[in-house]
Amino acid sequence: MIFVTSNTYKFKEAQQIMSIKLKQSHINVPEIQSDSITEIAAESARYAYEQLGEPCFVEDSGLFIHELHGFPGPYSKYVYYTIGLHGVLKIMAGKRNRGAEFRSAVAYVDSSGVKTFLGRAYGELAEEPRGSGGFGYDPIFIPLKNTKTFAEDPEYKNKVSHRQHALKQLADYLSIGEKPSKHL
């Protein structure tokens, strides 16, 4: 199975979560501008399939902060690279509602078309970055029923993350579930 991503961290995470052998493709996939991560992932998957000519999947994700009406959402990568974690925390300074969710849209494509899967992880934002594991917003995201950020507990992240939920739906769709001996 081909996972089209240039993000090595996402690829490693998917390898740990999925029970199939994954190959990483670094093809440059244009990302449309949209308020929907599902739409972004689906369009990226269509493009990747046209380039590769074989079944593959892509993933798009974002951090949706409740107090900020879902910002940065699908623009999370841009916000991360422009103002970073400290900029996001500065915007949140003094805010009582620190609720947030990660969303992951996985889009699988083959000759029959595109199928999308949406995963979510609910939690809240920490007051400051904590932990050295993970990547992106992991140091400031504390999942529900936990006191550690995703960066402080990457193993726990792989069990409850937005990406884990979306990838599990893909695995179920492909009927590979938790069968480690079955490969695509």
C-alpha cells in the first residue's frame, strides 16, 4: 500500500498504526485551498492516483480550536510554520475555553474512485509546550482523560489519535483489520 506523504513523521506513525506494509511516495501533490480537510485529502488522492496509476492514500489533518471557531483547522500547517506553537499559545493567553480537537482525513483511491475516512481526537491545549516526542502541535495537545500531551506520550497518541481512528477505518474498509499476516 502506498502512502503519499512527504512527512516522515506521519509515515512512521502510520507504519506503527497499520498492520500492513506501507511504501512511502514523495510525489509532490498540490493542495487545494478549502475549509474542509476531507475535500483537500480527496483531491490530493485523485492527483496522486493519476500520477502513480495504482491504489494509494493520502492524509490531511488539522488542529481545530473551539474558542477560535475551529482556527487554524485546515490551515494548521501554514500557522505552524508562520507563528508556531508559541504564537498559537499567545493567541490563547487568558482564554478559559482551551478545548480543541485534531481531525484527520484519510483519502484512499483506486480504480473505483475515492473513499474518505475522518478521525478525531478531542482534548485541550496546554499552557506551554511539553514533551519531546511527536511532531507539529503534539507538544500542546492534551487528549481527553489524560494529563500528558501527545508529545509526552507518543505511544498513547498512537492508540487514541485522530490519525489512528482514520487509518483504522481505512484498514476496516480494505478488510485488513488487525490481521498482521495480510499484505496489500
